[in-house]
Amino acid sequence: MEKTAHVFEGHLDQEIIRTISEAAMEMNRPAYIVGGWVRDILLGRPGKDIDVVVAGSGIELASRVAEKTDKKGRIKVFKNFGTAMLRYRSWEIEFVGARKESYRADSRKPIVEDGTLEDDMRRRDFTINAMAISLNKKDFGTLLDPFQGIRDLENNMIRTPLDPDVTYSDDPLRMMRAIRFAAQLHFEIAPESFDAIRKNAERIQIVSVERVMEEFNKIMLSEIPGRGLKMLRAAGLLPHFFPELEQLHGVEVVDGKAHKDNFFHTIQVLDNLAAHTDDLWLRWAALLHDIAKPATKKYEQEQGWTFHGHEFLGQKMVPRIFRRLKLPMNEKMRYVQKLVKLHLRPIALTESVVTDSAVRRLLFEAGDDIDDLMMLCEADITSGNRDKVQRYLKNFQKVRKKLQEIEEKDRLRNWQPPVSGEDIMEHFGIPPGPEVGVIKTAIREAILDGIIPNERDAAFNLMKKEGEKLGLKKGISEN
């Protein structure tokens, strides 16, 4: 194994790292820091998460280190995996014994045996994660780089230590990780490695959807998420866990008229949005805003290609997609669902005279998510015609100004009716029933149309008039 001198002293001169080194030497067990922390030091982005590999029991070394910190380090043991996690101040350190692995064809869970450091390095996913720093007295601080990880860091390359076909077949989640690292670090995947991902793409199905989505969401949170999503599609992975996204791809031509490729349009919208926010769920709204276009696509002789109602069908698809992908079925899903449903509304306002009524209705439906909705809609302008883009953006400024004016005047964000159902039932002496809903709707519509102000007195007077239309009288029940 090649040993390459490297200066890590500035990062290794930490109390906890010296303590680990001392404990390992007392136990006469060679120990090394491996993987991501080493990689990130070389990339100039040091972290606080460390993986330590020891020739022997990782649990025993972790216990010794915890004792040497006067038990200030909190230790958690995972006996089934032979690992231990130590939390000490801001550090999180995982200890594991050096091991070698073998795999069965139907599972990504390896058969694990004790091994040497060389065995442990060989089982790593990528060369940039297969470097180690010695914590041993004779060569403390020396970098061990058996698979030329430094070379691949310098060349911005993702490459596997061993045959990529074997690496990805053994553990298919590594295919997602390769693309995730490429997206996060702005690296390329080595051609032979990318070919192996394409060859083994179908094996991603043996990985739990939770683990796949953990990597997918890291891609979504990368600086330019579209780059990773394009790689997922090019590698043939999307059909096996996210077919709806794959189905956006492609262009159909009829009578010489073509529609845009909705996959690449979606990617552009996502990247446009990602330049302004790192909110994962707002990014998901961008990803799914046109998800129903394949199902609503229709060619009409006069209009050309249409996607009528794709926002409403998309709204219905969001829960199904979230449920299948094991994403949270809570307010996060409902937030994405709302933005998918409303994503055409602000754009429609830019194409016509902006009426107070239309703005009130948008504020009423969007509530506190109006700013996020506007951000999504601005990102949705992807025309190659620069003048058209500038015209839309200028019109969006008018809509934003109108939204602010109406909100200040009418206070419709997260609107609550100034007259409640209880008020209606008490005034007319009626039980819950359809009449209550009719009156509440009339009050809401009158406020949204600007017929009455968003105030209790005006709403109460209208309530009485609407009740009279229904034959209701104060304090008298129809029953």
C-alpha cells in the first residue's frame, strides 16, 4: 500500500484525535481515520464527523476513548454491526473494526468478516473515500492512498476502487451515491463507472425506497440539482423508482408542431429556483409542478399542443407519489400539493388586466405560501426568447406590487371569515346544516369580489340579508 506524506497537522492537532491515537496505542491496535473526513480536508471543507477503523474491536476502542475523556464522551454501541458512535462536544466519531465484505445477488447487505486495513479500504465505494490518515505513533498523520484518490480529487472524478460492475452490483445504492457525489462536488463520473451504472440500473430495485430517497433528496439539495437529475435519467435509474419523472422526457411532433421536452423544462425550473432557495419542499414543488403533463397532453388543430388541467391532476398525483416514495405525508406534502395546484395562477395574472378580485382570490388560496408561489412561478419562465422572459418578469413585478397593496388593505393572507358558523347559528337559532355553508360562502365571495370590506360589521349585515333570502329569522329555527 502506497504511503504518501501529507500535512494534516493543523486538523489532527485536536484533543479528541490525540486521545483516540493514545487509546489505540495503549491497546496496541493500529487505528486510522478513513473516508469522508479525509476527503473533505483535502477539499478544504473540514467537518466534525469522523470514521475510525481499527485492527480489532471498534467498540472496545470507543469505550477506551470515552473513559479517557472522563466519560464526557457519550457512547452508543451497535453490537450487531460491531460499531460504536461517540459524541464528544461538537464531534461525532464512529468506530469500527477493519473488515472485508462479500455479497449475495439478491441483497445489498454484505456478509462481513474481520479483515485488514487493506481489506477495509478495498470495500469502500469510491477512490476519494478510500483514503486514510494514520493515528499510529510510527507514522502519525501519514496519508494512505492505495487507489489514487488524490489524483481523482484533482481531476474532479468519481471512480470506484475495484471493478465498478462488481461495486455497483454488490451494493446498488452506490449508484445513487456516485451521482449524489458528482452533483454535490461538481465532479464527473468516470466513463467505465457510468457504463456500469447503466448496466446495473435495474438492481436499484433491491434497495429500500427510504435509502434511495435519502440520496435523491441530497441530490435535490445540491447547488445545481438538475445536473444530478439528468445523470439519473441518463443512467437509466429513474424508471425503477420515479417513473413519473422519466415520463416527462421526450418530444412529440404532429403537423410539424412540437411541444417542449417537459423533463428538461422541469430541470430548468428547478435549477432556476435552486439559485434562490435551499428549501427542499419548495424544490419538490418545482420538480412536480408539471408532473401531470404526460397524462393531459393533447394535440388540437387550432391550438396545437395543450395540457389542460395538468395543475389539478398534478395536485392529485402528489399524495400518491409521496406515499410510494415514503416521503412525509404531512404538511410538507400538502404544501407541495398546494403549490402544484396554484402554479399557473400568477402567470395567468400577468397575461391579463390584474383585477383586485383575482388578486384577493390568489391571496386567499395561497395564504402564507404566496411568496414561495411567486418564486416558483418566476422560475417557471424558461423561454429562450429573452424579450419574452423580461416582459413576463416585469409583469410579475406588477403582480407582486398589487399583492402587497391588496394584502395591506384587505388582510387576506391566511384569511379567517369575520363571521363564523357559530355566529350564524346563534343569530338565527339554527343547528348545523347547509344554510350555514350557503351564508358563509356568500360572505367569502362578497369579500373576495370587493363588494364588502373584510370587516365584521359589513359581514354581519350581509349575513342577515343572506339569511332573510333563505327564509331565516333572528332566533327562530326552521326546524
